[in-house]
Amino acid sequence: MDTHARLRQLLEERGWTAYRLAKESGLSESTLANIFKRNTVPSISTLEAVCAAFGISLAQFFADQDMVELTPELKELFDNWVSLTPEQKQAALQMIRAMNVK
């Protein structure tokens, strides 16, 4: 999928307009108009602002498969996960698995 198609897909999935994307990303409406109407390729910094507005990473933007949106709760979970010891990670996984047993 090309960059323009991916941008349109993300807008459609969220029900956003280009105007809302401009407001959420801090980009000017003219920048987004150039991307959409003139088919210009956005810079990396522009894509980073767009991804931040959508709550996704650049890797998720370019992923070929379904993406998992990083919600604030998931981000907090991941941020805390990286500081755990291997033993703590194993204990956390065991606890989560136990809670999912039906």
C-alpha cells in the first residue's frame, strides 16, 4: 500500500477529515492539501506528526498487516514491562493467563 492510500485508510477508519488530522497533528491544512491533492510524498517529520496524531508508530504506519493501535493503557503497560526482570515478566504473564481462564 502506498503512503497516500495508507493515509486515506487511517482517516476513513477513524472517521476523520483532513481538517481534523491537521488539528490533531499540528500540521497546516496546506501541508495536508499538498499531500492529498498534489500527491506529494510527505517528509519523515510530517509522517511522524501524522502517526503521533493517529497514536501509531511509523512501523505501524508501514506495516502490511493489521495494526494494533497503541492506546495510552497499552503504552503504559509496555513502558513498565521493559523495566521488569525476566522473573517478574514470567510472574506477570502467569497472572494474566490465570485471569483469562474461563
